[in-house]
Amino acid sequence: MLVKTFGSAVYGVEATTITVEVNEMSGADYHIVGLPDSAVKESLQRVESALKSNNYFMPRRKLVVNLAPADIRKTGSAFDLPIAIGTLAASEQMSAPEKIRDYVIMGELNLDGTIQPIRGALPIAITTRKEQFRGLILPKQNAREAAIVNNLQVYGVSHITEVIRFFEDESTLQPVTVNTRDEFFTAQQQFDFDFLEVKGQENTKRAMEIAAAGGHNAILIGPPGAGKTMLAKRLPTILPPLTLAEALETTKIHSVAGRLPENSMLVSRRPFRSPHHTVSDVALVGGGSVPQPGEISLAHNGVLFLDELPEFKRSVLEVMRQPIEERKVSISRAKLVVDFPASFILIAAMNPCVCGFYNHPTRECSCPPGHIQKYLSKISGPLMDRIDLHVEVTPVTFSELETQKPGEPSVQIRQRVINARETQTARFKDHPGIYCNAQMGSSLLRQVCILNTTGQHLLKNAMEKLDLSARAYDRILKVSRTIADLAESIDIAPEHVAEAIQYRSLDRDGWGK
């Protein structure tokens, strides 16, 4: 008897419905066809054990399982459950096989019939609704994640017998329901960190506010213990809240990567990813034989923090150059090209030299002549060219640590950032794909960032007297525009240009020599 069930395969951040055809016929042996990988081929052993453990049996005749379309590679163990249900229906051990065609079924089986969670539940649910299936059956641990998709019945199961009873009597399971908006907006206001806790560091906090307001990449340079990591961790608390569309896109990436906690729903806060400096280029940008998102995609719509930047391998840093510009990364394989989104704010931190005390107010640098510039040269010019803000972080004094005066809370800073972003949204409404000042190209920059005579004279003097490099020019204009937006100023005033100039430390000829 031929029976069709339906599963789903995830490629990149999108899902494709897979038809699981199970046919029992005369002969012997079991076969799985349709480009299965090793995990899929092993599913028959797991299915056989799960069925026998629950007083069912595998057919003693020839069993052929076809995963269509047959030209797409099938990977992972999540096809266990649709294969098991198809096998029971094909061998007439369960009734009403016509009901099976209305549902997409996914889940990995243990040998006793319990069901393990899967990856990519959200994109699977989106595709299931798009193709107008009646419902989706998947592991209970993934049910809340899939249930955020409207107009789709999602059933969470923990054992194969629940699925069998469901198809024989649909009243045995109830769809999972979640109040997406209430839970999402409540979780958005919950943070583990706050700028209220930061003592001193007013200049650096101001730079973090500018980075958040304009979507600018930044590098923090300072001695050990100055507070670089502490400040970077608090950047997500002042970024604008995720919209539902951004949250869905971010959740899809984390779902595909298997990074969502069990029984979780939407990613409600902007991601903060901080990979160790020993990370490989594949782990950072994504890849593998079955392409998976890397750290830059997991940081999509959030912050990617690279601590001790010069300690990263040069090849690892260089592969970020194109994704930073294009805000996506393309993973190419012989038969497949997968695009992962990668729109993030890059925050890097580094010591000014090997010993860490160059330009320290009280301690002397012990590095030999030339070693400081050699240390800085580990970061290539093209990568540094994509960083708008160079922020020198100085150690906090004892009097600042002892002060009882509270700092400004993140919620107040965040409101100024939101106001500035709204101004930019209105400014770029006729320019698709551009949402903040950092994304402006050269032609748009000349239209938006117009300086008056005083501002032009100030910028010219800075370029000449401070020996700023030519690449600093556009960066200063972008940052000036963001500072003006924070000040709710229509025009870029000279004081905005002056503040932007101070954030180009590493562009000054002679810095670190």
C-alpha cells in the first residue's frame, strides 16, 4: 500500500516541503531513496525500535521510502516521525491514512518512541501555512516557537503514540496557542544590564549612543580593565526595540542554528554575540557541508562584539568585509547557494599595544619601539575603513568609582536613539534598503550631509592639522549627521563636525608610532 506523509527540510532560513512516500510491496529489505544523508538512512533502525517498543511492527515485506523531490539533499534525523507514521499507515496498522495528508509531521524518534526537538521549527511553520496545510505536528519543545505563526494549528507531541491516537481520534490533542504580542512586548523591556550602573566613562557612553543612533560600527581602544567589555554589553539596552518583522527574521536564524531554548517563542531582544578570538572563519560567517549560519548571522539585527580584535586570525577578520557592506553572507556549494542575513553593529575592543598601557595616564608602556604600530597593523586598512567610530577608553578614577551620583539609565538614552532613528527612517523612505546613516553610499552622502562654510573650514583644518587619512572624510560626515539627528537639528552645525572629528583616533598619522 502506498501512503504519503509530509515533512519539511530547511535550507538557509527557508523551508521546503518534502513528500515522504512509503510503499509496502512484495519482496524483502528496506530502502530509503531521494538523496538522504547518513542520519536519514539510519532512521529505519530508530523507527523499527520505536514501533516494536510500543507493540507495533515493521512490515516483513519490502518497504521503500522516497523523499521527494529527489534532487534535493535531505539531512538530519527530523524525518523519523513522518517515516514512522507512513510505515504504520502503509502496513495498515493505523486507520484513516487520508487525514495524514493534511498535516506536516516532523520529529526525531528515540528507541522507545519519545520525540526529540528539531531545528528550524519557525521556517517550517511559515512554509506549512503558506502551502495551506491544515496543521503542523512537531515536538512539544518546539511547539511555542511554531505557534507564533497565525492561522495554523500547531500540535506539540512528546511520544509517537500521541500522534497515532491523534490521527485515529483528533480530539486527543489540542492546538498550542500563544499570545505573541503580549509576551513579545513584555520581554522587550527586560535586560540584565543598564548604563545606570556605569561609573564615569561619559565620553565612551556618548560614543555608544551615537553608534546606536546611526547604526555605526565602533572600536574601543583602551588599557585592560578600563571597561570596554562592560560598555559593549550594554549597547543592546539602548538600541531601538525589535519590530515583530525583525523578531521573526532573527528567530528564524536562531531556530535554524538550534540556538533557541526549549519552549521558547520569539527572540524579543536584540542579539549580542561575542565569539572568542580563536573562532574559525566558518564559525564566524557560516558554512559547513550543510550550510549553517555563523556568528555574524546570529548577531543579525543586533550587536557583534569582537574582544581583543588583534588576536583574531587575519583571515577570520577579512571574511567579514563583504558581509559588513552587503549586510548578508552567501554560502556557495556545488548544488546550492544559501543567503543568510547579517545586518549588525560591529563593536570591537582592543588594547592600544601588546602590554596594554600605551597612552595610559599613570603607567608607562613597556613595548619596544615599533611594536605598537606592528600590533595595530594586525587589523587591515579595508576592515578599519568600515569602522566609523574610534573611541579611546580611559581608566575610571577612584573618585568616579566612589561617587554616589547615579548614571543615566538606558531607558532615557534609548528614547533619544529611537527619536534619531525615526528621523532617519523618514529621511530614507525613498531609498529602499537604507535605514540608518551608517548605510549611506557616497552619492547619498553628498545630498544628506551638507556642511555650511564654517563646518567645511573646520573639517578642512582637521584633515590638514591632524593628518587625518582621506578615508576618514566620509566617516566624519556620517557621524556628524547622526550627532545632528540626536540634537534634533535639521542642519549639521560646526559643533557636530567637531565632535565627530574626535572619533577618528586611529586615522591620525603618528598615532601609535
